[in-house]
Amino acid sequence: MWDDLALFSAVARHGSLTAAATQTDSSAATLSRRMKALEAAMDRPLFLHGRDGYALTAEGRELLQRTERMEAAAADIESWRNQGPGKRRVRISAGSWTSDLLARHLADFWQPDFNWVPEFLHCERDMDIARRQIDIGVRNHKPDQPWLAGRRTGEVNFAPFARDTSVTEWIGAAGDRATLPSARWVDENQSDHIVTRANDAHLAMAMACAGIGRVVLPTFVGASARTLVQVGEPIEALRSEQWLVCHHEGRHDPPVRHALTALAQFLTSS
């Protein structure tokens, strides 16, 4: 029941099975089956099923309010647990390249005598802040959910990089990375020139360094790679904002607030 209620919250917040499936690592078919089972267990309709997605009924909205209180209580327990012996762990999630940047420059924004300890969780997809999978997420868009707070830290540009300008073939993405905007851009614009694919960003970059093909990288990554040169203009369609995102209540926790300030100062100046 508890797991079904957590899935219900995700579907209710996103308003669609597809978006909730991405967030919960479940399939849309599984979510559909679990929501039908939950409605049967509750003996009342929770959703209005239509072309526009899964809208909540009045009883569905009432249940969401109750599950949000349940999640808040669980988050409070987790916060209490983290405040036990030792310093507060602040869980930070970002994509491959931003995670690398933070790891390489950790000493620029964190010191061992701080009142918090960073715990990095790499994930190409957005992890669920509402369910406290993480405390802070580095995202490429402004949060649009009312329970999230965001702080813009800058922009990220993407461009093609290769060992030299004579390389004309391309390296595509596979697996989970195939859904990323940069991967879709390569598929849509260079599909006839893709010679190989990789499901890991570092593998793709390694092949580019070996001269196998061109790869799309954030410019801050490509510019720091000694064996790569930029072989094209920044791709306007891939330009994105960078945001620090956290729960609107969790941001008032002193260790999280200190972590947000330190990360914002570092990312803004990078």
C-alpha cells in the first residue's frame, strides 16, 4: 500500500503515466495497473482518465493531500536520522559532466570542517526531490512544481568536438543517454554519419579523442579536453539554463542552505 501511495503521488503531480514512469523508474503499463488496483483498494475513483492525462477527482485531490503529509513526515524522519551522530549528508544529483565538474573542484566549494558532507548521486534523469531521493538537484530547467524552489546559476552551451577538423563521422548515444537532448540532436541532424554509439558519456568522449568521430559536449567540457578541438559553432537548439533545485521546505535546513549557497557561488563563477 505504501509503495502504491508513493506511485500515486508521482502520477498525481505529473498528470500523466509517461512522466511519472520516468520519475519512478516504472513502466507506464505498471503504473496503470497499480493505479487501478489502488482505486479498487480505496473503493473510490481517484482519476479522471482522458486524452489530457490523469486528472484527479475530488477524492483523488483529498488523497494527494494526505500522501503529501505522509511524505513530509517521512522526510522529517529522514532529516532527523541525518542529524544523528556526525555531520548532515546533503545528497546532490547532476548529470555526467556537471557531476565531474563538481567532483574535480570539490575543494573550491566544500571543506571538511563544514557542517555538511556532500553525497553525489549521478543520474542523467531528474531524481525525485519531493520523495527526498536527493536534497539538491542541478537541473537544465526552472522547476515548475509548486513544492520545489530553484535558483538560476547560468547557461550551458553545447558544440561538436573532435580530434581535428578532418573527422567528419559522428558518435551517437545508446541506452538511457539516447533520450538526452544532445543525443536526439545528433540522431535528428547527423543520423547518416553515425559510425558508433555509446551509453556512457565518457566512452563517447574517449572515442572522440581516439579520432573515431565527432561528439556533442558542453563547451566547458570540450574546452578542457587537451586532445579535442571545437569543430563547429555552439548549437543554439541545445543551449539550456542551469538551475539548483531543492524542496521548498528543505532549503531552510541550515546544512542544505549552506550547500546551496556554496554550490551557487561555484557554478555561477565557473
